Amino acid sequence: MRDADRYVKIVEWSEEDQCYVGSAPGLIDGGCHGPDEQRVFAELCRIVEEAVALYRADHKALPPATAGQDLANRLQAVV
């Protein structure tokens, strides 16, 4: 497993922005946005890879993983 796989990547529609917004909570502030959901996800994956590489280059410990915590099922329970 790659280090980037340890982080949840979320792409959701923003009514306010009228576009898809991608984020990786716990790893990066902000994220990316655009009109195409798949392109936003691909860009988000690239950003997460770059963030992990920057942590490594700066010899910093990565933030705690957010993947593998059954987030998808927990979010479904909220609805």
C-alpha cells in the first residue's frame, strides 16, 4: 500500500460553488475543484501524492491515517 492510500479522498458537489470540490481531511487544507467529478478526483489523488512527498522530503511524520476507519458506512448512518 502506498502512503497516499492511507488518506480518505472526498469529492462532493458544492451548491455554493456550483462545481465538484475535492478534499483530503487530516492531510491537506483546501483541495481542488472543477466541473468534472472524475477529473477532480484524479487531481485530488495527485495532490495527496504530492503532499505525502513533501512530508517525506521535509523529514516530517505523516499525519494519522484517515482511511480504514469505515468512514463510508459511518457517513451512510448519518443520512
